[in-house]
Amino acid sequence: MDLKALHNNWIATGEAEYVAENALCIKPSTPESLSKQLAQLAKHQVSVAQSSAAMAGLMHLHWISLNQFKKIDSSNAADYIVRVQTGVTFGELDAHLAQYKQMFPLRYPAEMTLADILATDRATLESGLRGYPRDSVLKSEVATPDGELTYSGADVVKNVTGYDLHKFYVGSRNAFGILTEVTLKLIARPEGIQSITAQCDKLVDALHLMTELRTSLLTPTVCELIETQTGWTIVAQLQGAAAFLESSTRTWRENASSLWTFDSLQSDFDDDGIQGLIDSVQPWPQDYAVLEIVTPLSDWEDLLKKLHVLIPVDSEAYLQARPLAGLIYVAAKPDVFKALATAVQCLITEYPQAFMQWSQWPEAVYTALAHRDVFWTEVRQWNLPTDPLQLTLLKNLKKRYDPQNTLWTPELEL
């Protein structure tokens, strides 16, 4: 069967449709049908993309939509695990888990699919305390380019049998296989949620307040330190039992610095709440380029101080830090970004374990930080390792898993 006849057959069965001239959206109804379609595409040496960014921008002539993969199984809810297909959006999953007073450890935009979340393994505001998506994946079902469905892991929290291949696929941008179903480890949904802020004129004062917060009984799940035009602002979020938060914050108000401001206690998540605070504080516009620096927790405070000295006050560049995760962001106007990035790169050579990455698409890291509606477009860019040996290893894996580049991965084209 030639390629056109194959397309027509998929369209006739409702498993594909043309959305633009020669642009075919493949819509498998089951993981089994997806694996067969991938095998047929490989036979015809046709590559296919699977990401919301590729779909929205028509970046490829063939792409896969997992919108029909909507099953959620909470039969093991008592063990705080859930089996879910990856076409489910984060909003759908969160609403389902709320019935059991459970939640996924990280927060994402409601419209973002699990497929995109797991493909990018992108950090969120809570990642400093709760890790990355791959840390919550216990088991996976993956459709590979050769037409097979493979399985890894188990529906239990403690499992030491075999290799953690499911964690290999998470964050791989679908370069080696498409995740169709996962078993996720969950946490209890907090009874109370509260946001707190503080403003300081000097960085040293802001760092002192952050130490004050981290050594208190109030363990923040979100903590951001943001440079503004007038000084520094700390934005944090607290989660836990409502009674504990009420008593602890009452004690905090009596004993801690008067610079802290407490918002009202909430009974459930208002995702615009903490993010709205961060959005209102961040001073840079959306067209600024952003440099992301990842450094060990032991180094981030010292490095932040040196960056503050390095960047001129009138340079229209700003710093933002996520201390729980050891992340520092440098935002600057695009016309000065390159020179600034070069200077920063020279500085961080003093920190052998630190490394940095910046996107070819200027807003990518910013939108990931800000959880904008276009958050998923960050999947356009995969920041590959700069080490030639690591890059060679990834290309060799791609050659082994997908020699025809059936799963379109321009960064690893052979």
C-alpha cells in the first residue's frame, strides 16, 4: 500500500485528518493502533512529530495527536498511585485526583497534556522541593518506532527489579518512543495554601529573609527571589494542614521580620494566585532573552552575589533565583543579551559543577517560568548536552532505536 492509500485508509477509519494542505494529523484510538501506524510510517521512511508546538505551528507535515488517549484509572488510589494515558490534560487529571484528595506533586497549566509534560520533563515552581516529572513516574507504556509496545516499571512505589527505562523516556522529547500510558506517584492534596511576600532594598537583606524562612517551621513549596527596579522581592507559597498553617503563621507574625506580608489562607489551588504574584513582580517584558544557570545548592547564593556585582545597574538586565532548586535566571534585552551571556559564562567557570543553557527562542525559559498559556511551546527547543561524548551517545541511541528518524527529532538527525 502506497503512502497516499495509507493516509486515505486512516482517514476513512477516523484515525487521521488533513488540517492543512499536505499536513496530516494522525489520531490513533489506542496504543496498539499507534504502534502499527509508527511501523507503517517507518516502512515508508516518513517522519512524524508529536508535540503541541509542532501541531500549533505546522512545523512538520505529519504529526501525532494523543487526544483520544483519555483513560484514568484510580483503582489503587489508596496507595497514592494512578494509571493515566498521556492524552489527558493536567486540568483533567487534577480534577479527577481532587475527588480522592490527592494531587500530582507539580503544577502545570490546565490545558497542557501529560504527553508534553513528560516529553520535556520541565521543572516547575515546586521542583526545588518535589523534583521533576520523571521522579513521579513508576511505570510506562511506550510505542516505539519499530511498531512495538514496550513496558517498564511496576504499579508500586518501591520496585528494584530491572532498569528504569521509563525514566529514560521521560524528558527524551519522544526521540526514542512515545509514552502512551504511565503510572504516577501522588501526594496528599493540602488542606491549606498560603502565599507570602517580602520586599527588600538590598540583596543581602533579601538573602537574610530567605534564610529566616527556610529555617522556620514554615517549609515553602515555592520560593522565588526576584530583582525589581526598586530592589528585591521574595514570593513564597506554603502548603499543609490548615490548622498548622494558621498557628504557625500566627507565631511567625509575632516573631519574624515585619517585612513579610501574608495573603489569605486558601482551601484549594488557585493556580493564578502564586503565579499572579510572580507575574506582577517580574519587571522584564516578554521579549527579553533569558539565561538559565543550574548550580549546586551550596554555590547558588555566592554565585548570585557575584552576578549581581557583574551586571551593571543601568543595563536593563534582571536576576531571578529559585533557591530550592539551585536555579538562577538572567533576563536582558535581546541586543545586550549575547555580550552579557559571554560575561556570565566566564564567571561561572569558577564553579565547575554549574552549567547554563539558553534557548534559541527568547521567551522559552520565561514562559516556562511564568506558566503562560503558551507554556507548552517550550518543547520547541531541546537543550542538548554540550559535551561531544554525551551528544555522540544520544545519537548512537537514536540510531539504534530509530534509524529512520521516524519520530522526528531535528536535534538528533543522523
